[in-house]
Amino acid sequence: MVTIIDYGTGNLRSVTNALERLGADYTLTADPRQITAAERVLLPGVGEAATAMQQLRDRGLVETLRSLRCPVLGICLGMQLLCAHSEEGDTPALGIFPNRVRRFPAVEGLKVPHVGWNVVEQLRSPLYDGVEEGAYVYYVHSYAADLNDCTAATTHYGIPFSGSLHRDNFYGCQFHPEKSGAVGQRILANFLAL
């Protein structure tokens, strides 16, 4: 069973569709008790960091998330919220990963937001079991986490950034596995097997 945190941000339909394709049972909730008792937790997110963090605070989920011992996967903004800080709205985040999230710098010929297919390289996480180096995944974002020891996959878009993070039981994908075809399905299946 996957518990998807419903905190007023995120494209929940795409995530639930992907889980249904895998035959996974899931529940949508913002109840801290249900989240604490979960087997696996998914933190999706689309939107703006400061507003999303406020939504988590308003629902009493900040300490709940920090205390989880089950596998947790943050997707897109959900991964950014697991980081230490976001430049977007000068937002202190959950601090699970020590990464800082920064807006892409202006680079001639590259549009921000970064939208479309790009590769993940230097894969080092159980999420990527059976995923080939240089596999394509789907991105939609203007901010990205810097590289550090928690980086589980690297992507380049003007600069190298953390396409994925991993620390203890926490995992993150800056890309959208639910929109990344067979590769994304494999990554989600690997998460379900943790």
C-alpha cells in the first residue's frame, strides 16, 4: 500500500494512474496518523515551494514527514521540499537532504522552465535497478537541487543538477516518473519493491 500525501498541491491523477498501471494499492490522505502508519509514502508536488511548505505546515505534516522510517519518494516539487532550502520564495524546507534548490541560471539557448525529456546519468540508488545509464525521463521545473553526496542521478541542463536524491529511507526524483514511460514505470516499481 502506498500512501500519497494530498496536501493541496500536485498532479495526483497522473501519479494514481501510474500506480494503477502497476497494480498498486494506494490511499490519498493528509492525516498524520495514517501517514505515520504507512508502508510507503509518496510526496508529489507541482507548484511553488513557499506555498507548498505552508500547506504542509497547515496540515501538521512537517514533523510527521521528518520522522518517517518507511520508504518515502518525493516527486518534482515533492523532492525539492525534502531538501534544506529553496531559492523559490527563500523557503526553508524539510531538511531531509542537505541540498539547496536554486533557479536555473540564464544560459544562452536554454529556456526556463526545463520542460521535456532528458537523461539521467551516474545512477546510484535502488530506484534505478534495471534502468540503463543515460535513460530518458520527463522534466518540468525551473528550480533544481545542487549536487552532493545524496545525488542518486545527475542530469545536465546548462548546469549539472541532482535529477534524483537518496538518503537512508528517503528518495527523490526531480523528474516525473509517472510521465516517463517504461523507464518511469520501472522506477516506480522499484520504489514499490523497497
